[in-house]
Amino acid sequence: MATVLGTAACGSGGDSAGDGGDNTIKIAQVQDQTGPVAYAGLGASEGAELAIEEIEEQGFLGDDVKIELEKYDTAGEIERASSEMNKAMADRDVDAVLGPVSTQQAATVAPLVGRSKVPTVFTQAGGEGVVVNDYTFRVTPPMESYYASVMDFLEEEGVKTASVLYNATFPTFALLGEDDVPAMAEERGIEIVQSLAVQMTTQDFSGQAQQIAKEGADAVVMLLIAPQSVTALGQLKDAGYDGQIVATSVQAAGNIEAAGDNANGLVYPVPFSVAMEDKESDAFTKAFQKKFGKEPDPYAADGYDAVWWIARAIEASGDSSREGIRKGLEQIAGDGFTGAMGDLAFDGNDARIDGVLVRWQNGKETLVE
């Protein structure tokens, strides 16, 4: 700990981590604060703020060490993500970065991270091309790594046919819709009878809903961002579809609440839910509710675990410089740790967890046994 205290004032490449050489560790959050997926960046902000509060109150890195979170808004734009990321990494006081939440943005900036050698922990951004060098890390497991539970559920429910409705602009959903779900369905004897692709800009799903209702498959696999899901659920019900609908973690923790009764019975996998009963997850939920007066979503758990990963990295390496944090992140990944999302293991620099399956019913998530 004495080593940590001695090096906490050392920022990037030996520069001060804060003005005047004070013991400040600066983390740049380069994520959507506005735009269509702002809920992911805003949730991560709240989780990060809670983690910082706990780290400082506990004196985890020393009584005098402070963590500063500086926010950069990527606003759902790839070019802006690159610009804001370059701006953050050019600040020699920035010791680590929370990287963009969308795969398009994250994959664009990942090579820049390697060249600038700034340790960057991505939350969400579950597609390929993100964890590509020694300075890129991801705390959110790729969705396909825990989506098998959804297909297991459909098999156990006796589903024989399924329709797929997916956002082809969103790389994670495109991968699931075009490759992973069909492959997992085939393994379980489920036939994909139709696959309908839409774009990020699609707001009316009445045509697709009518096609799905006409086909009458046992289940629908819906892979859409949160606002699209609300509309699609209503139009599926209006079209007369009454089969099982399964979705993704994007619908978690109230993002689907605006769909009202149309969302009842929706099943989806999550890396974190307030319904989780393990000690660490429950403690996170209670602390978050106390600070913000509401329940946390999976994005808040992402931000919380990401900042605690960075703090553990500094403690492990005894060095808060960029290189020290990189080495510490690798060390912690090698051992794994328990956070809001439960027990996190890692494949290289990339997180893996089992996740849980939940059902949305009357405004509340419950675990699917």
C-alpha cells in the first residue's frame, strides 16, 4: 500500500496524475451520453460514480488518493467517438479510459488505443474487433457467450419453430441473428422459419409483425435496441402474435417498461439483474438504490465493475501510471474477481460470466429457473 501511495501521483509515463502533483487518478469515460444508446453510457456513468465513491470512502488506494471521472459524449457517432477518444488520450493526466459502448465505435478506436498505449476498459461493445491489443480490455462478456441459456429455455418449452427479428446495423445483434442463433437453434432441433433484418433507423415494425404473425412460429427471437423493442412488441401483439418472445439484455432493468402489458412474459439473458441473490450483486443493488433512489441496470453494473477492475489493477501493480494500470489489469484478469455481475473470469483481456435468464412480468424481473 505504501508503494501505491508513492506512485498514485504518477500519471501517464511518469507525468503527474493531477494538477500540482496531487494524488488524483483520472479516468476518461468516452461513451454515449446522448443518442439512441445513451442509456448504456448513462448507466455506466452511474455505476462508475458509485464505485469511485466506495473506493475513496474505503481508502482502497490510500486515504489521500482521489479518482476523477471526466466524461466525453460520443453521441452515437463513430467519427465523434474517434475524435473524443483522441482528445481523451492526448490528455497526459488521463490514466485510463472507459471505452465506447457500441461495437462500431469501439472497433474503430481500438487500434488508436494500441498506438497511444492508454489502458482502455470497454463496457458492452460485444462484437469483434474490440479486444485486439495489449491495451484493450472488456468487462462485459460478449452476448453470444451467455445467449445459449435463451435457446435452452426455448428447447425446454418445447419450441420447434422460431422467427428472428434483428437489427442488422448493430454488430452484436447481426452476429447473433445471422450466425449464433441459427447455429444454436439447429443444435436444439429448432427450425428458424424466417429471419427479418431491420436497420438502426427502423421505427415501424408493422410489416415485419404481420409477416411473423402470419408465419405463426412457436417463438420470436427479438434482437433490437431498447426503443425499437417497445414499438415492435406492441405491433406484434396488434398483429395477433401470441407466442413466446425472447430478447436480449438491452431490454433489462426497465428499458422495456414503456411497452406496458405487451412486455409481460418477455424472457432475456442478462449479465446482471436486481433479481440476482448472490452477496456481491445484492450489495451493489442496495448501494446503488441508496445513492440514486432507483434500481441499477446491467450498464450500471458494467461501469461499477470496470472502475473496480481499474482500482484493483492499481493495487496489484502498485503503480497508477498508464503502463502500471495495463499490467495490473492483466494480472487481475488472470486471477478473475467477483463484482456486481458475480464471478468474472477472463479469456485473455475479455470477461466471461454465466449470466442469468430473467422474465419481465408486471414491471419486474424474476429469475427463470
